[in-house]
Amino acid sequence: MSTLIRESAAVLVAQSGLPDDHPIKALPGLTWHATKPLEKANPPIIMVEDLAARTDDELLQIPQFGQRRLDMVKSALLAALTEIAEKREQEHT
């Protein structure tokens, strides 16, 4: 099984600095195709803290949520991390 991004979703959540109650739907560039299966998971994965509580293997066990969608979520987390880093840099200049 190949993956586009090596870091786990939980690690990316921790690195992003997003608040625990940040909705996954609000991640940059993420579509409902990736979020809908997470919302239907048991228990539902709605906030980034819910995402951080699961391993990538656990996420891949969610029906209709495969490697491609996991990579979409990870890419969105990386985009959020980049946005936060750019905002911090602008504040310090």
C-alpha cells in the first residue's frame, strides 16, 4: 500500500497547531468526498481531535474511506500547517 504522505494523520494534526475543536470540514481544499465517510464512522470523526485519536490503519478501516481519501485529508492538514506557518511569519515581520 503506497501513501503520498508518510506522516500519519495524527502527527500532522499535532504539527498543525489547530485547536482540537477545529472541524475537519474547514480544512483547506477538503471536499465532502473525504469528510462524508468520516462523519458516518462509528464514532463519527468531525473535529481534528477525533482524527488525531485514530491511527491511519483505523481510518482505512472506515467504509468508503481508502488510501486516496486519507491522502486528501493529509494534504489538507499540510495545507493548514502551511497557512498557519505563513500567518506566524507575517506576524513576526
